[in-house]
Amino acid sequence: MKHFRLKLLVLLLALSLCLPLLAGCSGKSGKTLIEIEGVKVSVNVYELLLSRMKGALARAQGTAIETNDFWTTVVDTENTTYEEYLRDAILENAKTYAVGTYLHDKVYGLKLPKATMDAIDAELADFIEYDGDGSKAAFNRVLSEFGVNYNILREVYVMEAKIDALKVHLYGANASKIADTVKDEYCQEHFVRFKQVFLASYYYVCETDANGDDIYYTDNSLGNKIICYDKENGVTKTDKDGNVIKDKDGYEVYFTADGKIAYDKETGKTAFIFDKDGQPVVGDYTKEELVEIKKEANTILSKIPAGEYDAFEIFMEQRGEDEDAQTYENGYYLYNDPDSYASYPYLESIVEALGDMEVGEVELVESDYGYHVVMKYPVEKGAYADKANEDWFEGFEQGLIDDMFMSLCKDYTDKVSVNEDVLATVPPMKEIGKNYYY
């Protein structure tokens, strides 16, 4: 019998757009790029944000970002390049710095407490001590790669602190001021829920006995692996000398009626084989076997009427090979945006399919891992607060706060001006430094 375990990843993939860049600046602030009723954001702040994004991309993509091909890659049907897409997205992010500061200072009349300002200055002092060897001038030389200096970096940190304080003022710590009805509405709109009957296109190789059967192990009181025998349905045998047959660990061996070893498959665990790097060894099914597996997936699909959740879950229990289904009895909740899972094509395909399905519908999704017979389940009220779902809703409250804050900022879009001439002076992202720390 071949075995497979698919570990569905909990994905909270985020490249923060609150990121940095520029070329050496010596004054307190560079030319104004964005303005809203007297609140100004310099071009240096925008470049700092670009440099942060460059650093995040470097971590994710490695040296690929140093090529022209990377930045000229087209990302949509309108022939927008990666360079253009990121610059536009981060420009919008820079606008939120201006609007957020404006709302904090002028609309809500808030003031940052001295403790917050002291914390910012202490953090910058640490940068000077460790990154500038105690010299502000040396630290400014480090920052020049990102187009800023000490004063501009402090300005950015203050703006970010104001935005954080404004969010707490408006929405409460951890969204405590946001009504549950609003949270549920956001959850319904931004998440999808599903369960699956998963049939794998490959299997994990297991240890086998002399008969070619998978061996099942359990742990004894000392934590050592021992063979897990089915003592209720198996029987012991004796050798030619009349002694009960025992295994290498000294335990009595139990056999089935046909002479094979009787394993307790309910209690025991299959003995997967791992390589030198600690990764499970994988075996591929033959083309003929894959044809049969796909045929079975389609058969299962045809036997489940829309909305028949009980029938679906019977197939999950009897045939599904996704062991995580036992851990996540409520099913899987994913963010309803296929692009969020671009690094995980199988999840991207599932989310894309769910977006076109009605609740209760069943579809077959193929991936590099196998065949996913997916049923779309309703998003439950209060799902985000259910401890059983906590793996899927990490960062839910912050996502809701950010969404509401961005909506608020859009209400002030007509008050924001951008100096296009100054914007045109910003260098290409390929020339911008990779900012990992500031």
C-alpha cells in the first residue's frame, strides 16, 4: 500500500509596501513629492520605501533582481512591467504616509507621547552606535545608499508612529473598537472555506517487511520506535524449537491468517524513509496508475451532489489522503485572492477555482501534487475568532484594520497632490540599494 501526506501550508505571504530609497542627501529633507494641506512627504521618503521593497525582493528572489529582465517582466494584460507596478504601488503607499500624518495631526488633533518619541530616538541611537560606529556622519554614509540621512529616517519613523497611533485611536488595539458584524462582513468578503478529497500523484516511500508490506511503528516508554502489532486480530507462532517468534527488539510477532505480519494500522504510524537532509523519500506513480487515480477522482466528483456535505465527508474519511483534514475539522480558510499564493501554485489554483464556485459546489482541481476534489463550504460566522481556525486567521485583525485605514485614506485622495517632475527624478529600482534594516 502506498502512502502520502500533504501538508497544507498556512500561508500568510506578505511583502510589506511600507518600504524604502534614494541617492545621497545632505539636508533635512529633499524636494517635496507629495503634499496634502501643508503636510509634505519628500521624494527621499518615497525612495526609502522603494529601497525597503528592493530588500524584501532580494530576500525572496535572490540575485534575479539585479537583471534588467526582472524589472521589465510584464505582469498584466496592460503590459505593465514589474518596475512600473511596484513604483505605482509604493507611490500609493507613500501617499498614505502623507494622509495618515495629516489625519493624525490636523483632523484628529493627536499628539505622539514623549515615550514614543524617546523610543524612536533610542532606536536611531542604536543604529548610530552599531552601524555607524558611534558616528552620525558614518551612519549617514550608510543611509546614503537608500537616498536618506538620519533626519529623514527619523521623519519616516515618526510618520509611521503617527499612523500606528491613529489606527489604535480609530480601531482600537487589535481591532477592539471594530464591531463583530464588521469583522464578519470582512471575513465573508475576503476569505473562502473548503474541504477536499485529495488523491496524490506521488507517495512517500516507507519501510517494508519481507512480504513487501509497509511497517507500522509506535513509540515505547523510552521513546524508541517499536513495531506496532495487531494483537487483537493476529496470532503468535512458534519456531521449530517451540519458541514464540520474536522480533529483533524481543517483542512477540503477531501474524495474520495468511501468514503475513499483523500490523495495528489504527494505532501505529507508517515508517517513512528520509534522505540525508531529513526529507521524506518520494516515489512517483506510473502513467497508468495516474490515469486510474484521475479516473477515481472524477468518479468521486460525479457521486457528490451539490450541497451534500455529509456524502462528501464520507469520501474524505474513506479515500482522502490529506491527513491534515483530521487536524482542521472545520476545513481550510484561505484569503480569497489567488495572487496571494503565487509561490504555491496548487493553492493558487484552488483559490481561483473557489472564486468561481457557489457554496456547496464540488470541483476537481489538478495540481503538481495530485487531484483535489474540492467542496466549497460557507464561511462561518465568527470563524476568525474560533481557536480551531487560528492557523488560518493569523493577522486577521491587522488586515481588517489596514483595509479600513486604506479606505479612509482614499476619501482624501482629491486633496493629495504629486509633483510629477520630482517623481521623474527617482532612479530605476535596479539602481536602488537593497534596504534590509531601516
